[in-house]
Amino acid sequence: MPREQKSKQQNMRARIAAVAARIMAEDGIEDFSTAKRKAARQLGAGDTHSLPNNDEIETELRVYQSLYQGEEQRERLRYLRSQALAAMEQLADFKPYLTGPVLNGTAGRYADIDLQVFADSGKELEIFLLNRNIPYETSESRYYSGDQARAVSVLSLDWCGTPVRVAVHWPDDERRSVKTSPLGRSLERAGLDAVRSLVANNE
């Protein structure tokens, strides 16, 4: 590839990453692929080779939040982590883990809390919620455990005014890495003790 063309690609890649980060921060979009496509359309980029990877966008997102959302974002993150901890303590029997933007520190003003639990069946969690009069909606999402695709039940509920998504994984998957795509990185996750530490240290 000629040097000039490569330089243009790299420049467009950086611009897409910056715009995608702004879209995620301001519009509450959590899906990297959606933000990436919207950013590319806004910039008129038709060359898919110019698309940045998720790590590049996450780096730009942290920069954007630091520059433009500052204390607002930090306060929101602290609040969401305290809410996540309260929900996890209620769900302790299901071995809950915090994951997603609330854990990695990029959660913005519209972020949901993402939890993973491990049970033989999503019905166990549904019964738990029904017995406590906690309304929920069910959907399905695809995850990868190792190289195996798994259809996972996701329960969406309102926890004291905060949206929470609970993905119900198989018990054996607690010991394996879970990914959202075959080639993606493993989802970072934190158990109860780790989240208690985050909240206690006001991180």
C-alpha cells in the first residue's frame, strides 16, 4: 500500500475512533460496532479497512469523558457501582459478577449495569425475582465460551431506578473466559469482594 494511502487510512481510523467515542459518551450507545458504523457514516468513510478496533475507541472514550464529562461521569460511575453492589448482594446465591462499562470505568450518563450469574436454568433467577415482586423482561444474547457459541438468557430489570441486565450463564462457564465474539477479548468481570473494594475505595 502506498505511504500516502496508508497515512489517509490511519487518519480516518483515528477520526472514526474519536467520533465513535463521542457518540458513546453523549448518546449512551454501549455497543462498539453500532458506534463505529454511525461514526463512519457521519464521516463518509466507506473503507472498512479504516475502522478502528474496540480498544482504540475505548481509549478515545476515556479521553473524551475526562475532558468533557469529568466529575459528572465519576459521580455517575460511583453511583452505578454502589447500585451494582446492592443488586449483587441480593443475587449472591447465583454467584454474580459485574462486567461491562460500570466495571471498566467507562459508564456514562445513560449506562446500564451488566451482571453475569451462573445457574443451571434462567428459570431459577426468574422465580427468585417473582418471589420478590421484581418485574423483568427476558431476551436472548449470544456469547462464546472458549470457541463454543452459547445462547444466553438475559433478564432486564429495574433496580431502584437503574436498568440492570443479568446474563444467565451455565455453571461451568464461571471457570472459563466468556466473549461476545469468537475473536474478541474475554469479558472482564469482578465478583462481590472485588466490587465491594471498588465501592469502599470510592473508585
